[in-house]
Amino acid sequence: MPITFNDFKDTASDILNINLSGYKLKRVQRRTESLMRRHNIADYDECLRLLKNDPSFKEAYLSHFTINTSEFYRNPENFRYLEDKLLPKIFKNNSSVKIWSAPCSNGSEPYTLALILSELNYKKYQILASDLDPDILNTAKAGVYGSNSLENVPTGVFDKYFTLDQNSNKKYILSEKIKNQVAFEKMDLINDPFLKGWDLILSRNFFIYLTNEIKDMLCHKFSSVLKPGGYLFLGNTEFIFNPQKYGLEKVYSSFYRKL
């Protein structure tokens, strides 16, 4: 008798060493079954066998499961608020600033921070970008983007920091100056411990895929590693309904400050 999806999920979590139960169940099942159709996999038993024995399929599953879409200056009004209101406060109050993008997906959000900081001529900062998917980290490190990821980049910034990829007339290469400002690291936000002492954490459009229990846990974890007065920057459709529970206060749409 074929195994159920719940049985598959529990065993796959062990094989992949990630907590699939922390994500919304329907999404995990939908993504799993879409990959199975793509690879003509008959049932969950066969999918598990491939996860155990085929490293390339294991990588494909992880890449398909994780959230790998983003763009530069996503929700521009929020980045304007960050640039105009929050960054001056952060840099005024700290001799060295630490910023973390988690998860970073294709790198466009941490690179957006690097572009803004470069244009504002801020000094003495570190940007760490982490993600669960090693393939998307390699994509981010390469810094090559299609025009659909760059629609919100200001014209002057685009002209200064992007050049047309000679191998494709539809892709653009980010300058080495900006790429060198971001360090990338593989990390599982649900299971791995966090480094401490962050002035700004971006975790945008990730909470929407998680169960309420995991969101609660992550709010506690993020708050615990922010400096007092540091900021958590979420996606436009993500909210913390009781920020005081985590030692946070809402200061603007998508922005929470650690008390």
C-alpha cells in the first residue's frame, strides 16, 4: 500500500535535514507533487527512494521547494522609508552596522541594500545573506539578472552598476563592487542557531509560507539576535499582530523595532 503524504513528509524531513512540518502543509504537498509530475514519479514511495539515492534529484527537490523569487527594490516605498528614515538613525547610533538578509533568495534584496548604502556613501557595514538552497546561493553570487528583476532600480543606479551580459541580450550583470559587499552563507532558519548583534534584519515574504507555530518561533529568534533599537523588515503582506510579545514595536508598514 503506498505511503501517505504525511508519512512522506516526515521521512523526507529526515533525509533533507529540514523541518518540512514548519511550512504550510498544502504548499509542501503542492510543490512536491508538481516536481513529481515533472519527473514522471508515480508515488511518494518512489519520490523517497530518489531523495535517498539520487543526489541530483535531492538538489532538484530542495531547489523546487524553496522560495526563489525576488526582485530589486521590491515595494519601493518601503525601501524609500528605510533609506530616508531608518538608515540615518542606524548609522548615527552605531560605529559599525550589521545587516542580515534571511532568506536572501536570488540576492536581489541584499544587493539592493548594498546599492543604497553605496549611493549614500555609508562606510563600515557588513551584509550577510543566507538561504537554505545552495543552487540559489550560487545564482545570487553570480549576480546576473533578467530585466523583470530590475524594473524598480532607479535609472541612475542601473546605468552605474549594471552592464549587459554579452552572452544574453536580456540579462544584466551586477558590478563586482556591489557583489563584493555581500557575503553569502547556507542556513536553515528553522533549525540553525542565529548569530547575534544585528542592526537590521530583512526577512521578506517568507513568513507567508510558514505555520503559525514556526512564525512565532522565528519572531522570538529574530528579536533575540537584534540589537536594542535594531529593525526587522518584513514583506508587505506580512504582519506581527502582537509585536510586544517579542519585544518589538511597529514603526511603519513592514518595519518593527526592538525595544
